[in-house]
Amino acid sequence: MIKYKAESGYHPCVVKVEVVKETSYFYDVLNGRREAKEGCYHKFFDTFEEGRLWLMERCDNEIQGYLSNIDRLKDKKRKINELKATYNDTS
């Protein structure tokens, strides 16, 4: 059976894979390796397009995370800018 493995590491890609055996959580592929159906940086799909869309969604989520971090850092910078010197002068 043909599956498409989407990999989202440093070099995202979708590769065609020949699966010879399927279990609940793994695929045995033609080269004799056993691969998890879904891992931290990969997932198998029935079509190339499903794999491509999964990669796009992961990228969109990563971008959103960076944008949220930028907003948080801008707020932190604003608060730092508004700091007033506070101390107890006992002299």
C-alpha cells in the first residue's frame, strides 16, 4: 500500500512510501524499517495533498507562536519603559 510521509523538520517534505504491513501504531515499510504512524516531526497520510496541508498547518501554527511571543515581548518592553525608580532613601 502507498502512503505519504510528511516530515516537518529543517527540510520539510512529503515522500511516497511503500508500506508492507500496518499495526495500530506502526507501519513496516519496504526497506524493512518500522515507523510510527505519527511522530513529533512526521505523520503518514493517504494522499500527497493531505501531507502538504498538514505541513502548511504546522508552519502556520509556528508562525502564530512567534507572533504571540513578539506581542508578549513588546508588552514586556513597554512595562520596562514605564518603570519608575523606587527606593527608600534613609539618609
